[in-house]
Amino acid sequence: MEHELDGELQGQFEPEDLTENIGTNYSQTTALNRAHPITQFISGNLETMTFTATLWNRDVLFGEANDQLELLKKWARRDDRLGRPAIMKFWVGDGMATVAQCTIASLGGIKYKRPTMGGLLKGVELSITLNRYENFNLKGDVGETRYHTVADGDYYELLTAKEYGSPMMGDIIRKRNPDKPALRVAEIVKFPAKDKFRKDRVEPKSIPLQGSFKRRPTPQRALRLYMFDQRNRSKISHIIKG
């Protein structure tokens, strides 16, 4: 275990009952005539690692176990130098179990052994829980953090025109909400960050219109351009912002 300021603490014995916990949260939504629910990732759970450690004095004249225990307690508490608890690195053996950045969540079940003849701590056994730590970054991976409560007259194209400045994105958001094909008053609509669907393209899916927005010549594209030319219009619909 390595501290960002105080250096390294090397265990004398292998950790016992080393356990790692990793998990994620998903939501499941059903839609009409679907055989299987729609599963969507919500968030990851806090990753933890727990183990039992034994500290023991190698020499009866020195309180090595006591020094190591006090060091662990110091690392688990707020460090005045940092203004927060310490962020450490933990690994076992040649790195078979590693946490690149972690904090000490708890030092529990501390069992003190019988003291030495000189009154020093002979040994101690304790359970250590580590929490994985990730640096926070506003430019990092953000999810659907904006929500809108549907009001009377709202529809996807109107909402995305206000949210993203593009009514065309209404088609993308509609497809991300298959259980809400038509918005109803008081429903909640989630808006993801733009980078979540920057590769998505808005294209007609109906057979008569497939290929009508391609750059290469297609019968559907020719028909669309012909109809626009006949009506001398460049837009199919307009958004009037309130």
C-alpha cells in the first residue's frame, strides 16, 4: 500500500479473505409487444476491496506493529496537509489484485494481541475496506443528467430545439424512449449530453423514403428534391419558440 505523501507500507503477511466487489445498476422498461424488456445502463456501483490484515512485531524491542497500525489510522482520517483523506495505491504480490487509486473506507474489527513483556503491542489483526477513487472531471463521461417535465403542447422536436438547438434531434430522443412515442403531460423526458449520440444520424426508416437523404443519387433522393423544387420550399416544418 502506497501513500501519496508518506511513502509505502509493506505487509508482513499475505492478506486473508481478499474480496473485490464490482457492480452496475440497470433499469428495465417494457414496451408493447416486446418479448424482452429494454435494458439501459444507469450507473456503476462503488468498487470496493476488503481483506483481513495481520501486523506483528518482528523485534520485541520495537513497536513495529503499533507504528503500522497508527499509520493506517492516520491514512483513514482526514489529512490536514491535503485537506482530505489520503488517496493511495494498493496491490498484492506482482499485481494480481490492484487498485490504482483508493481510499481507506474503514478499519474494522481491530483485535489486539497480548502485549509484550515491555508493554509494547505484540500484534494486531484487523479488517480493511478500500474504496476505489476516480478523479472527478466535468468534461468526463456524463449521462442523462437533464430532465424535463412535459407540459401541454410539448413534443420531441420542440424540446430538442430548445435543448440542443436542433429539432431534428427529436427523432433520436424519441427512439431512446420507446415507451413514450407520444408525450403526455407530466411525463419525464431525459436529455443526454450531445456526445452520447454524436454518431447517430437522423434518417427516414420507412421503405418509400429510405435513401432520400443520401449524397449519392437514388430514386428516393431524386423524388424528394423534385417535390421541394416543385413547391420551392427548403424546409418540411418550422419550430416557433415560445
